[in-house]
Amino acid sequence: MKLRCGKLRRAVQFETFYGERGNKFNYDYVCVSRTTPKEYTKLSDNLTVTDNRGNKIELTKVSVTGKEGHFLHIKSEEKRKKEQSIDDKLSQRLELQLQEIKEKLSHKNSVKKIGKVHEKIGRIKEKLSKVGYLYEISYTEDKENDVVTDINWTRKKEKERPKGEYFLRYTHEAISEADVWEIYNMTRDIESVFRTLKTDLDIRPIYHQKDAFIEPHIWLGIIAYQVVKYIRIQLKESNIKHGWTTIVEKMCTMQSSIVSVNNDKNEKLYIKLCTRPTKDQKDIFDSLNFKHRPFVRKTKIVPQM
């Protein structure tokens, strides 16, 4: 009864929050559909876009039978390959563990008791639940000695579960497929912001103990990110879509060196040289309207006492 009341309460909260248009505040939204619709009808032709890596993604507006709202069907071949690879690895791992248990049944001092073997295999299937439900396992048991003598398994025919496909749900009917896709990708940009702040700009861990020092540390990190974001926007306009880590790696070879020598007039010469930029560095400098080399050679003479 408690479980049913809990489900009812969550359902009421869901209806109160989302309402007819999506939520009680009438905000438009784009989100991933929690369930994969079984029946849907195409409302538009396939629109093909590419991600940052050049992989093709198909976008199609659809209407879902029995559900209100608007849906966008996303289909990615690279995602399908990735999901298939994950399933294959999990299946291989499960079968290897089952084979190991089977081989040890003939060894001394190994797990053979019926209850223990069932428990051990149950834990394996629970751990690898994504593929565990596909396997039917049969046991040959010696009831008198309470031991398992053999194990066999077969993989059931998997239901046609589409890989590399998912659905976005949104409220605003007028926006195009490409706009829905771009709005959804904003989540990646937000995650990238926190990743840049925490990792690239070292905003964490914070070693300060006092608030007077912690707040400037955070604000300096945020100001630094504004500079990083401005640079990335400028580069993106020139079709340079690298992450900040990649940009730093490409630019770190651009260095200046100082050579000091003494002459016969009791003077010390300081010669400052700047390395030549690579093609990638030149492209970055051009996008930011910077000179390829701020200087080539600078010489400074300092008399010695």
C-alpha cells in the first residue's frame, strides 16, 4: 500500500509540475524521452547534420501514438556501433565468468553447492544485467550430494531493440529539427564549462581555509573562463572547434628563449628570440587577429660593474 501511495503521489506531482503545456510555469523545454515509443509516425523528411567529429546524425520529426507533445527522432550510426560494442563486451565477459565456474566444478575445494552456485551466478547476472536477462542457464544437479555437476547456457533471441536511436521531447512546435538539436546540445556546453573550470583552470581543489581567500579564488576562475570562452567563440567563427585543452597543447610549443653572453667590453648581452609558429598556431593567431610572432629578436646590453 505504501508503494502504491508513493507512485500516486509522484504521479500527482508530475501532473502538477508539467500540466498541459509541459509545466505549471508554461516554460518551453527540450528533454530526452525516458521511454522509446513503440509506434510513431514520421512528420518530416530526414534531416542530416554532423557533430563536432564529422559524424552524421539523422533528425526526424515524429508524432507518437497515445502521447501529446512533439518528438524528434535521433539516429546515429556511431552511437549504434558504440552500443553494439558495449553489448558484445558485456556478453563476452559474462560467458567467460560462466565458463570459469563450469570448469571449476571438477576441481577440489571449489564452489559446488547448489545454493552457492545459484547465488554466484545470480550475482554475475545482476552485475551484468544489461545482457544477463538474455541468457537461459540450466544446471545438472546431484540432489543426494547437494552439488552442481554441470552448467549450460543459451542466449535467447534478443527482441529488436534499436541501437543508436533515441527521442527528444519538446513543446515549441514552430522550431525546426536543427534548432531542437542545437538546444539539446547546450547541455554539453554547460558540462564543458564546469569541466573547463574544474580541470583546465584548476578552480578545484580549493586549498584555502578562509572565505576571504576562497571567494577571490572562485571569481578569478570565472573571469579566466570568460577569457577562455571569448577565445573559443572567436576560433569557432573560423571553424576551429578545439577544446581548451587541445588549444593549450597546440600553443605550448610557441615559446621565447633568452641567451646571455659577455663581450670584451665588460658588457652582458641578452638576446631574446621567439620560435616560429606552426600552421595550427598561425590559424589560431589569424582567427584572433594576432601577429604570428610578437617579436623575432630583441637585444639588450647591460654594462657590468
